[in-house]
Amino acid sequence: MQRNEDFRFVLVMRKSRLQELIERFNTWSQAKFYLEHNNVEVKDYLNEHNLYQKQLTEAELILKSLGRFQLLERGLL
């Protein structure tokens, strides 16, 4: 029987659209202004970001229980 340490999981994640905007405009306020100026629902971006973070956390918890785990940002590939 194999131990959990024998398995290694690498979860490749990407930044959410909200994180990309904040990186592009340097602050949440400026990103929010950009969205509002372009008649885009800020709430949609926030909901998408929160759901994505929740799913990443859930996946991390599951994978950690199965073996070694590493989170890798897609931009580093």
C-alpha cells in the first residue's frame, strides 16, 4: 500500500479577471473605476473572484489530504 507522501499534486491556477485588473491598474479603486466607466457590473467580477477563490481552497484541501500539494500560478509556466 502506498503512503500519501508518495503522491504529489500540482494545481495550476490562473489569476481571476479581478486580480488581473488590479494588477493592471495597481489598486482596487482604479480597477473599479475602469469597470464602472465601461458599464461593466463590478458585482459580476467580485462574485466570479470569490467563487474561484472558494473553489481553489476546496481543491487544495482535498488534494492535501491525498498527498503532497503545490499551488503553481499559470504565469510561471
